[in-house]
Amino acid sequence: MTEKIYYADPLARDFNAEVVSVSTTANRCSLALNRTAFYPEGGGQPADRGSIAGFPVRDVQKEGDTVVHLLEANPGDFPKVGDSVRGELDWNHRFDYMQQHTGQHIISASMIHVGGYNTVAVHQGERYTTVECDSADIPDRDLQGIEELANTTVCRNLAVRAFSASDAEIPALGLRRAPKVTGVIRIVEIEGFDRVACGGVHTPTTGDVGMIKLTGVERIRGNIRTIWKIGRRALDDFREKTDIVNALVDRFSAQPHEIVSRAERLEQALKQAQYDYRAVVQQLAAFRAERLVASGDPLQPVRVVSHRGLDESPELMRATAEQITAGERVCALLLNTTEDRLHWIIACSPDVALDFELVRRELLPLIEGKGGGKPGIWQGVGNRVTAAETMERAFRAAADRVASSR
């Protein structure tokens, strides 16, 4: 059995202990001590981090009444049974999750007090904590009430204590939910506010939790899952969002309360600009397609036309190809060179039966190209941007393939 310092003194940041067992594999070892302040993963709370004898602790698990630490070290450096070692916790990590766990208790109890919403699932992640409750909907006024009550409870700085109770004592304790285990059960109580069975590590008072902020709500499995920033995470989130707001104030030359309306006006202006842009692209594509088709030899079975652009938009290239294929007996070979790539389009009218597999095998290798499509329009990229002569050969090779397809 391991003496659990994390229960007796949850604020302990370091400790001395004796090694009672060692199991090694490759460059890792599983280490059991006679006592530990490292909390093992469980109850929704992740394992503590830190070091033992200077070696990083990668994981901590509970095996019966024994706490096992997974260390990373060179095989020759592993601690041995009987060695005295010193353990040091990553305190920022530990205290963060003490805040998360205690904050979750406060939130779940607040849900009961405000609207009788029962917690059915909890997740304490690295960025936020989620609390899922047994309701398909929670009105905004209740969500605000839950958040308000949670922060009021923090400000009251209520004592948080743990004690053990037997099965016979449980009915009289008025627990928030029924325990999932039997026997002697560990109970965590927030003075006059909440009482529930829990094996986690908590802050000594609700005041140690700091700020609690609801940041999102989502529906899952027919329930409502709430998303929370708790403790230092809430402060960091507030700082980040304040920086964003201040940047938008400068960008829009507006006060914070004016940002949304300014953004909405810009969004409408952008939609109009996009509409106008698409109209202009279609007009330009139609003009270019007419000019390209007219440049083809009308005496040939298929008019083969080509165009090479520089840094043209994909929308214009595609629209030009579509305009060209609206005619009869025509095929276009379009190239567009950007800073580091070559974009190509082959477009043929429906009455031209181009064997694209032949083109893929013989034409695309000339430009180290790849791509595909379906009858009418094929497109892709090539890597040999600067090989002008190769591109010209590609054009000629394509023209030959088109002409011979009739």
C-alpha cells in the first residue's frame, strides 16, 4: 500500500520516499514508492507530472492500493529497491487540475441549485473542462444563473474538505449523486453547498479556484454539454480575448460595442464585392473565350487554341475553359504560371472525344504534371515552371493529340 500524500496534504509540492519495487523495460521503469504526492490518473483528473530522483515522470497509475510511477531513464540509471528518492511535482500542472476539479464540482452543484440539471459526464481537458447534463436544453437565463452562482460560490471562499463514509452513512449525507462504488467511500464536501463521492484532488477553498467562465454550449447525445474556462485558464482566456478586441478596435477605429456592427457592414460589403467580382470574371472569360476561339484554324476538324497567363486567378481560368467548351469542335490548352507552380487546364467541347489517358501518359510527364477531371475539363499542376521550351512542347504535343482524336 502506498501512503497517499496527495490526500493528506494536497498542497505538497515535493517529498522524500523509499523505493519499494522496480520493473524495467527498455528505457522506462515502473516505480512504486512507500509514499507519494503524485496523483494517479482517475476520476476524470489526469495524472500528475514532475520528476523522481531527477527522472521525468511520464505517467502515474493506481494498481489496487499501490501507486505506480512510469519514469523515463537510461537502464543503468534506474532507481533500485531500498533507494531514498526525492519527488518533485510540476506544480502549475497539478494546481491547474485542482482548480478544474473543484471548479467542476461548483459548476455541477450550481446546475442542481439553479435548474435541477444533473451532471452525466465530465471531461477535464488541457484547454477547457466540459460538463454534460441530462437536459436537451438549458435556457440562457439558467446558463447565466449557473455561471453567476458558481462565481458567487468562489467569492464566498467556502472550505473544501474530504472525509470517508460507509455505505450505512451515505443515505443521510444528501449526496448530489449516488456513489458508483460501495464500501468505505471518499466524500468531498464544499461547505454548505455540495457533497459528492469523489477520489480527486481539490483546492482547500473555493476561493482558490479563481474565475469560472462559460465559453460555449453544444448538443451531444440529446444532452447539453457546457464548456468552461476555470481558474488561471479563465484569466488567460480573458487576456487573449481582450487583446483581440483591442486589435479590432484599432483596425476598425471603433469602440468595443461597435465592432460587431462594423464587422457586419464589412461582411455585406465583401459579399457585394464577391458578387461583382464573379460578374466581372464571367464577362472577361466570355471575351477571352470568344477571342481564343476566333484565333483557331476554322479549316481544321477541331479548333485548337491556347493561352498562357501569369498569376491569374483560378476562377478566371476555370470560367474561360467553361466558356470555350460551350462552343462546338473546339479544344483549349490553358496554362497559368505562378511563383512556384504551373497550373494547367485542358477543355474540350462535348463533340470532341479527347483520350485523356493518352494525354496523361505522354503530355503530363513533360511538365512533371498531375491532375485529372472528367470529360470536358481536366486540370492540375506541374512543377517545371521555368522550362518554357518544355511547356511549348507540351502545347504542341497536346495539339497533336487533339487533332488525331477526330
